[in-house]
Amino acid sequence: MKKKHKNSNFRAQLRMMDVNESTRFYLDNSKQLLEKLNNITFLKENIELLRNLIRFHEQRYYVMNNPLLADAEFDQLYAALVKLENENPNLITIDSPTQRVGPGFTKQFRTVPHLVPMLSLENSYNAEDLIEWNRKAKELSGLPFLNFCVEPKFDGASISLVYENDLLVRGATRGDGVAGEDITLNLKQIKSIPLSAAFSTYGIQQVEIRGEVLINKENFRKYNEQLAEQNLPPLANPRNAASGSLRMKDAKLVGKRKLEAFIYHIAYVQYNDNKKEIPSHSKSLEMLWNLGFRSPVNEKMIFNKIDDVISFCAEYEAKRDTLPYEIDGLVIKVDELKMQDKLGMTTHHPRWAIAYKFKARQSTSKLLQVEFQVGRTGSITPVAKIKPVPIGGVMVASISLHNEEFIREKDIRIGDSLLVERAGDVIPYIVKSFAEVRNGEEQQIVFPQNCPSCNANLIKTEEEAVWRCPNSHCAAQIVERMIHFTSKDAMDIRGLGDANIRKFYALGWLKEIPDIYHLPFDLMKTMEGFGAKSVDNLKDAIDKSKTQPLYRLINALGIRFVGETTAKGLSQHIDHLLDLQKFDNESLQKLEDVGVKVAQSIFQYFNDEENIVMLRKLESAGLQLNSIKKQSAEGNLTGKSFLFTGTLLKMKRSEAEEKVEANGGKILSGVSSKLDYLVVGEDAGSKLEKAKKIASIQILTEDEFIELVTVTTL
């Protein structure tokens, strides 16, 4: 046995061995060191060997789930290293396994820029999408066929790692794609992330690599069981568990979550004079594997026909539930790196890669009961309470039944077996009931005639499918109006969420919206669960909301049919909010984007004396009721109107609307002949069908919209 091992020599020696030889090397040396743990001189002379043996066994245990040593034996090796370094601080190296756990807590995470932006991926949902993507890629490349590398698309938390001179110097979250939060200390707790890697043997001086942090299904289940034993709420799903773990302030706790990292991409490389050319993405993955990035699943496939890719996607989706990790699809990449450079990228995604998303997850359950909830406008929504079932990594127990007509159309009864899915892997939805398996014990769902909160007689107009409580003083409505008032898209009062509003209402502190600005903060600090700092933060958030622009206040009032877009328009036609008292139905309808129903709702709201009194109280509390007119932007979209429907996958709807307005366009709230463009996202609703009947409306996909906006900003 050699008495001194430097990392470079040690790894060079191992590269000369095959897998079996290197495994035997590690095992034999481990046994020898275990026999000499009391020989401090020997351990000191072989400290680098000890570190590398520990790294090897961490890989076997945490990544491969196939340990070669008993836990107690590994613990002895680790304890020997800790003792040796504590007694000889000069021997500690930055990449020692003992340095994974840092001192104390991280109070905050600073924002750090990525070396290159972390772009999103274009999504596909069927074979046709992949065929079209392949056609465009071949057209841009000028080649008759391309090689593709196909990998699992893990459902975890994205990370970026930077190595310099073979050492891990920084780890960050994805953030906004341009910059993320520095979570280096927390990432060092993940055993599958090497603290050092011999990139220099490939001529690499600095590199930024991308990956996904995961928690496998079994570890997630066990962790939730531990939480249940402590009477703590379970984590929602593995993805949220991984993401939340990465931002924990105590790095030591991160290590207990048994997280793993899957490294899938080299984003940036700075070479030295010994550059070794890497021809393809698949070869770069092999290099990462050889350098110690032993991902939990080292599975990739190479194809040169898109039909083979499509077949593989179907096969992989079929075995999705058998995999140890949650995945939501596959990623297809053009394999040759020079061709990736030629294909390039848009501002949002690379043209050389696409994500194939699996279909919505489904499961069966049983309807146990139905609860009727009261909304802020008095709408009564039936909510199905089902036997909890896991769907796509989330435990689903409640599902909206929308309204009485939905229940009748689906023929849903209490006691029914149901087919449930998460549309777009997000929103739980009842697909159907299984009438053929009923045993006669099922019960019809009886819609209430009286409000479940205040007992007022419910009403329903002919043009609506919704039953409503007409009592504006209904406690449930008051609470829901306050919840809406404080929400993110309204007055954005952080810290005054659903639970606190209900608590303060029960205490009598909140009886109406203006009471939000007169909460007894000193008394609040004496209550259990309300620390001085959190109360001060709440007070600051409430004070800050007083300066919100008028359109946010209009939106926050919860006037029926008046959302953010209509609120923005109204604020530009008045100098003060109470000017709306002067408008009659006819004059309101002359305003852009205000139809008959909207005009009637606005007119009724501002002719209700109770509402006027409430608004004056808000003004007395210091809220901004004056309108600050915004100068319309000029651009290539000037004079054009837009509306969005469905879920956008590459940007938030608010971001898309801002891009329209920044280029001079306008946002409408409904489909009409005044609309120029309807941008259609995933799960588009009735607006799309209505727009198809109006010839003058141009319907755009999200990609077409992005291309249009990108062109206008050049």
C-alpha cells in the first residue's frame, strides 16, 4: 500500500482498472484501514486514501444503494477521519467528506448570477409534436437525419453547480433562469454531489453543470411517516420536498432528507491548454459519470429516427409507476454538440431540445361526502371529499364539483367509485363516476336551499349555473372578500393569509375590510404563534399596501366580473375611485372592455351606500384612491388587443400581459369583435370556441406569441 495518495494520482491509478478491480481495491484498502484505526501515524500518512475510501462508500451507500461495508464499519472510518482532522487542522482540505456539514445556520441566501442562463424547455404532448420538432430541427441543420439522446425528465428541483480547478465553489437554485439563490452549503450535504472532481484531466479549468435534486419515492414515504409520528403535517410531494429541503436554513437538516442529484447537462466550459474535445451530449454524460457524478439512474438512449424516439417515450411512460423516482416525461436532445450550436436557441428555450410530457395522472377513489363552500360573491361551490389517493406524487382528498349542473351531467352520487385525474398534473378533476359498479347504497347529492353559513335562501338566475347567497353580510362571504382583498394579485399583503384572516375574524378584530388597517398589533404580539418580528412584518406589509396603484384596489374589491384587466382600464378613465358613482349603465358601456354584465355590476357596486362608506373608510386609513394615469407605451403592437386563455407553460400570464403592454398593445378581458389576438395555452376553455366563430380574431399558440413579441422588441 502506498503511504501517500494525492487526488490526481489516486484517480489516475483507478482509471487504469476495470470496475471489478477498482471495487476490490476500495474494499481491500478499507479492510486494512479498519484493522489499523488505532495507528494514528499510519492514518495520518494515508489520510488522502482514507478520504477517498469514504467517498467511495458514500457512493455505494447513498447513490448505488449497494453498500460494501456494514454501517458500523463505515461509521468507524468516518469517525477516524473526523478525529484525525480535529487533532490536525492543517490536514483539513476543502473537499474532505467532513466538510459537507458547515457551521451553524444560514440566515439568508444571496442571489448569484449563473454563468449562462438556465432556459426552459419547449414541451410536447404527443407524437405529432415530436415529429414537427424533428422536421424543424432537420430543416435548420440541413441534414437528412439527426442523432438524439433521450433521458428521463425527473420531477425535482433544478440546480446549477460551478467547479473551478476541480473544486465545487458554488451551487445555486434555478431562480429566474438568469440568477438563483446561493445554496452551496446545503448542496454539499448531498452525497451524490462530489466536493471535488478531476475536470482538469479533461483540460477543464472552470465548468457550470446543471442537474435536478430528487428524493426517491421510498425515502419520501419514510420521511412522511416520521413526520406523522411527530404529529407534523406531511410534505405534499417529492418535488416540493426536494425544493423545500434545498432552502432550509440549517444545513445539517438538509443531510437528513436523503436527497440525491441527477446531473444532466454541461452548460459552460472554460478550458486550459490541455483541452480534450467532447463531441456529443451523451459523451459529456459519460465524462460526468467517470468524474463521480453517479446519478441515481444512469439511463440514456441514443436514436437516429424520431419514430424510435416516439416508441421509446410510449414504453417509458407505461413503466412510469415502477420507477423509484417521480418523473413527468422524457427529454430529447440533439446529441452532437456542434449541431446544438448550429440550431441555437430562442430567448426561452433551446431549439435542439424538447421535453415530452406524460399524460395527466389518473386514479380511482370513492366519494365520501360533499361540502358546500360559500365564495366572496355568494357563489355556492360543492366540494367532493374523496378517499385520499396519490396522483402524480400528491395526495388528493378534495375536488371541486363546480356546480349543480356538473353533478347532474356526470351523474355523481355519494358512495360512487370515481375516476380522478390531475389535469396538467396540477388541478384535481373528476373524469367520471362508475355507475356500473353501484350496489344501491349510493345517495343522490342534494343541493342546499339555504346558505350553509348564514341560512339565507339561495337564489339562481336563469343565465347562471351557480346558486348564490344574496346576503352581503354573510360571514363566509365577508371572510372570503377579505382573503381576496389581501391576495397577491390584489393588495398583496404578505402574512395575512387565509388562516390568519379566519382567526382574526373569529376574535372580532376583523368585521369588514377597513379593519385590516386597524389591527391591534401590540395585542397580537401576546398571542401564541405570533412573534414580534412576524407581527412587525405583517404591519409593514399592511402599511405598504396603502401605496398600491388604484387598479389593484379596484381588483381587490371583488366586484363581480371585474378582474385585473378591467380594473386597469377603469383606473385610466377616472381621477378618483368615487368618480365611478357618476357613471350610469350607458356611460359605463362606452368604456373599452366593459360590456352589459360588467357595467351593471359596477353600477350596482357604486350605488350601494354601504360600499361607499367602506371606501371612504379605506381612504381615511391612508389608501390610494386617486388615479395615477399611465402613459400608453408605443410599439409595434400599438392598437392591437390581446386576450389569454388556458395555462401558459413558458411564462406567467402576468408576464405575457406586461410584454404586450410594453409594446403598445392592450389586454381585453373577454372575446369580442374588438379582439385582435387570442393566445391559447394548455387546457384552453370556452374563450377559444367563441373566438373561432369570429373571423377577425387571430388565434396564436404560446410559441407564436413569443415569436411575435420577440420580433417586435428587436
